[in-house]
Amino acid sequence: MGGGPVKFEVMGAVWPAAEPADAAMLYGHAEMTPTGAFEARSLQTFRLTYTAGRYGLDDTGAIRVVFRYFGDWGAFQTHDPTAANYVTVSASNGNPLRLEYRDRGGQRPFLKSIDVAVRGGFIREGDRITIVFGDTSGGGPGMQLQTFVESGFEFKVLADVCATGHFVPIPDTPHISIVPGPPHLWRAVLPTLRRPGERFHLGIKAEDLWGNPTPQAARRLRLEADQPVEGLPEVIEHGPGQRATTIEPLSFTTPGRLVVRVFDDESGELVAVTNPLRIVEGPISGYWADLHGQSGESIGINTAWEYYTFGRECSFLDACSHQANDFQINKAFWRQLNELSADFHEDGRFITFPGFEWSGNTGVGGDRNVYFRTEGRQIHRSSHALIPDRSDLDTDAPNAVALFEALDGEDAVVYAHVGGRYADISYAHDGRFETAMEIHSAWGTFEWLIEDCFDLGHRVGVVCNSDGHKGRPGASYPGAATFGAYGGLTCFLTDRLDRDAIFEALRRRHHYGTTGNRLHLEVSAAFPEGGTLFERDPKAHGTIEGRPVDAAIMGDIVQTGGAVRLSVKAEGGAPIERIDALNGRECVATLRGHGAGDLGQRIRVIWSGAEYRGRGRQSTWRGTARFRNCRIRHMAKINAWNHERRLEVSGHDLVRFEAITTGNFGGFDVWLDEGAEARLELAGNHVGTEVALAEIGLEDLVLDAGGLARRMRVFRLPEEMAGGELAGEVEVPLSETGDNPLWVRVTTEDGFQAWSSPIYVFR
């Protein structure tokens, strides 16, 4: 399956098929101008002309143009000719037409639709209907394209020629290519943990404003490392036409810390700095993965081939997996996915796993990700909802209990996650297979999912992935709609990069997740009075032999009779704002690299949380923060992924904001010149307050806003935070009964987070 992109058919489209030989003659055909390549988020005008076939269109018949649901180009509209995305329609015979846009008028994955219905007449063979998308004749700016790159953005046309509600796809779908814009930001990426002499690679790319790697960034780059690195050139040529550059193999032999700085060789400008890489003598390294996302054969965009290529070449991942919704995977696509995972798999360089998303409704268990260690295994779908071929219905697992029963004896691992549906792990859980909870993705942050596990006594690890639908595994920006967060990453702690090692790390929960940054995280527990470690969960696997230990790392299960000392070390490319040490749901200590005496005239305002657990979880935040008797010197945005939403300083003392959260957080910092009697007046659509700035200090001022962990927080920070490393120890009192899940949550100054898998300690 290698060698380049392949033309794909959408697996989920179950429209009644037209006769292939004469579909255009009977049902008509469509043409569009202009075609070609257009820059992401640019304003364009497209003229689509449908020419009726032999049947024509009867009175109240219609044509329908459908688009993929996750396109973020914004809703079409027919009422304001001066605004963006204005659409008009006309018929060559002058017949009246009715135009209607619907956000969910089509069938998955083409849910968005424009319907053009004939009213008070009919259309004969050869008559034409012309739709203008982004009509500028009334002063409008045009159609605003989506923020992400797509090799084949389709204007798929269907026709209901007999006015029966029976829409038939017509052949030769008009399409365009959406391509990156000019460079906005350079990125340089290293792994975070290697052993002396072990190979690694350096990735460099330039991204446009919306996070698309762009081939428009031609530069001669000079590389400067603060340690001698074998294989690292002094200068490289990047572009033109290159989306990214990978430099490999690299290595260095002495323990230490490595950072590489990237300069424009001509101007001397510093364009990027890598995250730190730690070279440490020891049994493990850290390998970065995004194991959850989809492509255009199901609900996403582009092809599965392009998906894997992006993960390897543009996100510089060590491991990747494709997870299509099972009810859209027909037999041919399942074979193709297995072939692709085998083709892209390369031990020591890029690990893939064949698998699928079990996409049952929440009422029967909710979303699970299934990963097989080898190709050629039987898929067990939640349903055949969008698959016409029902010949293998007997292989379905219609609920999560049946899924675990079907996997009995398989070499497989399962995650529970929150997407459109969310996993109900109280309905079903099997610790032999379900080893982790995905608590962050492009859909948001969901700590409550693993907290449910604590309440139920399940022993699972933490993973974060993109669950991306925009073709960018490992670097999944949310764009301008639907998704509210940057996609996550998981770091696997193991001794080598192959399928067996990653599976063993999963089964022992030796991994941690982040909201998309590459942060080195060490968490361990010391047992002064000794303990017994179990390499498999006795709850899930029955009687298990343990072995004596005096320490454990994240994910381990340990029985002890004494005290526990939890140690943590975090290091990244940005300063660590705080580390919360947790025992289950309870925060037992907060570590900071600064104290009350280090605080300055810098105030952080944060909004976070969601409406509820289900599909409509998105919370919108609108309001103002006025700093009375102050002057704002500077404002910095935090997790403001949508550049078109307002977050700006107005005048000298006011910040206006408009944002969304889906369990994750966003906000801003302001650096102030504080006058006497300085006050904050916070007025928002969910919550507000008025408080003297003298009362805002190290600890959070928390404003509960209802919903699901929805709140605003205000606190003070040092004017500047130095260094990207924070370490500490915490004595943790243990509950006498049940598990003590000991884990940490790291928050960095620039708004990223990381969570360790818990160490499960019981008496």
C-alpha cells in the first residue's frame, strides 16, 4: 500500500447507488470553477453548475451539495450578501428555487448540506442550476475556507430527481485542494529520554498560522547543540517544497541534557529551540505516540496513507495507530488498514498497531479503542450502521461486555475514551484488556474518566491522544470549530521501540500523557518498610506472584504496610507553573518553583470545564476583566487556539475575551502597573466577581461556574519564571482500605499539562 496517496471511497456512504454506466446521463452532472489549490482560511468564490440529466428535476425535487462535518469553514448563509459564506442560486430556465443550509442535513460523514429545491415548476434535461459559494456581488468577502489542509475537499452533489426524498450521488464530484499558508512559527522537536549511545532523531518544520506544516519555508538553517551530537550537521537546507525535515540517526554517549537551537544561517535569527532531551543511564527510554485518530475513509479527511505519513514525517512520532469508527469499516477497508499498518511498521523507528474504534453508544458502554499486536485479526464492530454488506453480522459485539468476551484470547489492548460518545466504564470493564483511560484529546480534557475508575476500583493508566479528524496525528490543532483543544500525546517508558515492548508498557501502565507538548516526567514511590510489586493486576488476572521492592514507578501496583514517599521530576521547554500530587481525587500537595515572596504584578485568569459529559459539552466564555487603578503593560494568551475569537486588551485596563472549553482550560496573563486600591472586576456570562488585587496571591481564587468542573481561577505569578525543571518529594498518607492511586498533574507556564499513570498502592 506504500508509494503515495491513493484515491479512496468513503466507507460510510450508504446512499442508494446509481447505475454506474449511465448515472450522468440519467441524473445529471456537475462542474465547478475555479479548481486547483487554495490557501487554508483564504476567502474564495466557487461557481458550481449542475446540468440536469434525462430525468430532469420534478417540482419539489432537489439537488443537495454535501460537505464533511468537521470542516471548519463556517455555516453558509443566504440572508446577508455583505458577510462571508454568502450563497446564491439561479436556474437557467428562470424557475424559482429554494436554497437552504443545514448543519446536519446529509449523512455521516457528509453531514453539512446545501439543498436547492425546485418550487413552482420543473427542470428539463440540459437545464442548469448554478450555485455560487462565497458570492461577492453584494459586497461579501467570499467563502472562508477551512483552517486545515486537505488534498481533496469535495463538493459532493446528489440529486432527488423524482421528488421522492431519494438522493442519488452523481459522478465526478467537484473538488479542490486546500494547502498551507506562509510560515508563522518554526518548531524543532527532540525525544525526551534516551540512554547513552541510543539513536534518536531531530525534527524541524515551519507551520502556518493554523498549525499546518508549510512547504513555503525555504531556509538555510544552522544547528547548534549544547552537547556534542554524533550525526548532527552544522547546516541544513530546508525546502522549498518540504513540509518537514528529519535528521537521523543521531546519538551522544555521555549522560546529560541536550537542547538544539535552530538559526537562520543568513540573518542569524533564532527561529526555534527544541524541548530538552535527557540522556540517562538506566533501563528505559521514552517513546512518543499518538495512537488515536481517523482519516477521510471514515469521519476525518485525507487518506489513511497520508495519516501515517504525517505522523512519521511531520509530527516525528515514534508510534502511531489509525482508529476508524467501526460502523464505517467494511471488509475492504479493514484489509487496507491492516496492510498499511504492516507497511509503515519499522522496529526501532516507527511502530504501528492495527486496530479500530469500537463506537458503541454510551448506553451500551461507549467509545473504546482496540489495538491488536499483529495484523489479520477479526474486527468486532459495535454495529453495521453504515455498512451495506451484512454478511458478517455474527462477528459484531453490540455492547462493551460482548466486546471483552469477543477479545478473550486475543493479544489486544483497549483504551476507554471520550469523543462524540463517552465511555461508561461502570457498564463494562475488563482489566485484562482495558489498561488505560484517554483523559485528553482534541475533544478536551476528561480527568473525570479516570476518577470514575478510582471510585470503581479499576486499575488503569493515563494516555492522551489527538482523536484527530483533520489528518494531523501528533500535531492536531483544533482549528476554528468543533474541537476545543490541541490534541494529546503519550510517552511510553520501555527499553526498546517495538510492538512487544509498547504492549508490555501498556499492560504495566508505564506511560504518561500530555496535552501535546513533549515533557520529561519521572514519578516514583519509595517504600521505607518495603512492599510487594505485582506485574499484572491481581484483580484482573487472579492469583499473581509478587516480588519484594522498596520502590516503584508510575503504573506499578504495590502492596505495603508502611509509609510512602512520592518523588516527581518534570522538565520541559517552558517553566513548570505547578505540580499537583494526587491520591485518587484528592490533591495532597502542590509543588511550585516559586513562593509568595517571588510574586510580581502578573495576574493569571483561567477558564475551564464543560457543560456536561456528552456531545454538547462545549462551554462558551464571554466577558471582560477590568483592572481598576492599573495599567496593563502586556497581555499574553493561554491556549487561545482559535485566532478569530476575541482575546484582546481594550484601552489601558480592560481585557475582552471570547473562548470555548471542553474540559480543558484557556485564559490570559496580564503584567500590570498596579496603583493604590487596585481592583479586578471580572464580568462573564457564567460567573463574575470584584476583588482587590491585594487579595490575589499564590493560591487560586476559584469561582465555581456550575456545569462539569466549570470554573474560573485567578492567581498571581512571578513577573518572569526561569527554568523548565521542577522536582520534589511528598509524604503521602495512605488510606487503610482500598487503593491509593498516587499520580501527578503537571501544568506548565505556557498552558500545557501532563498526567502520570497512577502508582496503585494498597495496604
